[in-house]
Amino acid sequence: MSSSYEIAVDAFLNQLGQIRYGNLSRIWQAFMAYSMCIIVQAFQHRHYRVAPMNHPAGFRFKCFPQGSPHDYSYFLARKDQESFEIRLSINAQNRQWRSLRLNLDVVVIPENSIGPDDIVDAEHDVASFVECKNFRGFPELVATLEGMVYELQRGRLYSNSTSTFRIPACLFLTGTGQSILYMDGRYQSNGMSMRIFDSLQPGNPSIQAFILNWF
């Protein structure tokens, strides 16, 4: 039986012109695909023209680290002189700090910025990234988000970093984030380019709140 996430993903793709996808066998895969779709809607709300790309045999969501990103589908968002790719499961590395390579659940990157090694330069070519967790909020998830930011784009941890990183990096939760949402308040009050969004369930008002308030 399809999950509510799969149903919502299918409805969204149908709006783009009868585009189908293969079976998403686990809830966390369906949540990653759903997260990608609501991110696209956030760009559409800001008047970006969004188109699905690389889907000759149906839209293929890359919900795991293995495989070349060029073998999977993605979305292209364009407005004025900006052109972003919205992709799943992309490897990123901060080359200046020689950090570990990290696989990011969802990334927003400039068009054609994935290198020949299938890695994106986090310091220069990641406009935003999102970690998707099929959990309720707990402190270790905040530590994970901040640790990834530190390794890839540590400037986001500074006050008023939204002036440099326009689109915040995010933690997405399927469950309530009541125990950690005070950290989201801290990020916002200090102008840090990071956010936490919880209760991201199809039909929940939190979806519209994200679309309207992400950046």
C-alpha cells in the first residue's frame, strides 16, 4: 500500500505532466522524495520556473548514496540569471579544509556544478542542503546538522550568515520537533543560515509554513 508521502509525490508529479516514478519501498525514501517536491514548491512560490530533468523512463529518485547522479532525475529551477539544480543524495566536500566527503539528502546547487568525480564543491557550489529524518526531534539531530555545516560551510554558523548564504540549510523532520525547536529560534534570532522544520506530513500546515518561510 502506498504511503501518504508516495501519494503526495505522485500527485505533484502529475501536475507537471503525467510523470511517473518507480516504487519507493521504504518510508524514509518516500520522505526524501516528498522533501524534494516541497522544496520545488518553495522555489515555484518565489517565481522560479521549475522543470523535471532526465526522466525519459519516468522520474527516478536517487534515495541512496550509491550510483552516479547523472543516472537519476532532478529538477531545474530558473529565475533571472539564477539556475539551480535540486538533487537527491549528492556527495559534497569542502576542498579548502580537506574535510570528509559527506552525502547530502537534498542539495540546491548551480546548474552543471557536479564535478567529473560526481562530487560538488561545498564551499563554492552548494546554495543549500537539507537533511531529511523520519524521526521526532532529539538533540543528536541538531548536533548532526551543525556538524555537517561545520565540515562543509562553517560560515553558516556565524551570526548574520544569511547575508552570505541566502538559502538556509535545513533539518527536516516527519515528527514533532518540540524538544529542539528552540534551536531554530536561536538560528533565526542570530541571523544564522540554518533552519529546522518539523511535522512535515502531507496536508499538515507545516508544509505551507516551510514553503512560505524558508528564504
